[in-house]
Amino acid sequence: MLRSLTGIRKMSKLSKVIKELEAFAPTAFAEKWDNVGLLIEPYRKEGAEEHTVKTILLTNDLTEPVMKEAIEKQAELIISYHPPIFKPLTRITQNHWKERVVAACLANSIALYSPHTAWDKVVGGVNDWLAKVLDIKTIKPLVQEVGALPGNGSGRFVETSFPIGELIHRLQEHIQTCVHVAYAVGHTGNTVIHTVGICAGSGASLLRDVQADLIITGEMSHHELLDFQHRGTTVLLCNHSNSERGFLREFQPKLNVMLDGSCRIFVSEKDKDPLVTLTRTSAAGDASTAAQQTN
């Protein structure tokens, strides 16, 4: 158990942690369809002290393996980038994995917070982290957030100068896994690009009308890729959560400063994208080999 120099175990009240998270990325930034903020608050009897937090687990997705990890690490708060509770739950049973995750949080007095699209839009958030793969000349949101300071908004548009092949290599190093490439008609690895549109996660709808030499996102459909190729835009796909997850490593020390070192903060070791890439040289069905190659 982590202790301060005085030997007293550190902790923070849940409301204090939430206040700092809101200060970093207001939930008002989130899309209207999103479900963000404090999603689960542990029960306390009337007159009881507020829920305290000594250990925080950061994850991109709160899956059952991550939930087990949170319990083992004795976390009092899970910050899950994607909201595990998105569509309304009509019951909490053992029949569905999301219901079991909610039940486990309640049974173990673990609070749950999700920032999702608020982190996408904020300056210094997920999209700015993804943009760091580039040599940035200028950067701005694709859509500026109304009423917010300049720089806050959906997606990013970057001016740069970069050969596609070198960018692919740097992106693989940045996200620590493979990248799927759809070269635009006429583009090769030696083509130098000057404008890049960025949207972590599933960005096709936001990026559809963006005029850029290249776009970086997590996923899109076959026909969306063909449309981009034929209008002169190369597409780099990271897989959905791989375009987001690396931000947690950057946010971990930032949150520690925000909380004055009052909590232990872990990044999940069990959180991973559900897709792995099996190469032609991999043994058929050898997912473990693929996992070593892609994670």
C-alpha cells in the first residue's frame, strides 16, 4: 500500500477527484448523445462520510477482465474512457457482461466515471495526443466548440510536411501496434502530405467533408475508405480503441499532479482492443502470437 512520507495513507474524496476531472475536461463539451460524468456512485448510509478514493484505475474500456483487475488492485474509482453504461439498463442481472460489470462496481463500492467525447474535444486531450505523431506547423479543431476557448472542439486539422511512409512508421511507434493503410489513388509511401485530418475512434462522419491529404482515425467502413481513396485522401486506421488508449499513459502523471499525489493511479494492464492482426506468417488461429505482434 502506497504511503506518504509521514506514513499516513493518502486518499482523496470522490467529489474532489470529480471536480478535477471536470476542470480538465468539462462534461458540457461531450456530444449530446454521449453518456459521460459520474455513472456509478457507491451507496452510503445517511450521515456516513463521503466515498474516499485511494486507488484509481484508468482504462479505455471497462471489460470483465479489467473489472477483475480493478478489484484486485482495490480501486475505489475506475475512469473508463468509453462509458460502460450507454444505452439504458432495464435490469442488472448476471445474464450480460455489462450488467455484471455494473453489479461488480456496486458490490465492491467502486465508483465509475466516463469522460469519452469531452476528452476528445478538450485541448490536451485524446485528439491532441494522437496528433503528436506529426511535426505540427498549425493545428485547430475540425469543429470549434461553441462558447469554449479556441482549440477546444471536435477532431483536429493539422498542417505539416511528411512522407506517408515515415508517418506510418511513427504512428505505429506512437500507438504501439499495427496500422492499416488505404493509399489514395496516386499516393505511395514516398508521397509527401501537407494536411491531415484527425479523429480518434470512429471518425468517418466527422471527417467526411474534410479536404486533407491524409486522415488518421480508428475505424471506418469499406465504402467510406473507397470514397476517401478516390478523392485523393490516404487513410490510416489504428483500430478503434488503439487510436485512443495511449492517451491514458499521458494522462496518468497529469492526473497525479491534479490530485497532488493523493491517490495511486494505475493504467489497466488488461485493457486492449478486441481485434488482433494475424499475419500470413502466423500459425493459423494462433491468437497468442498475433497478440504479441500487435499489443
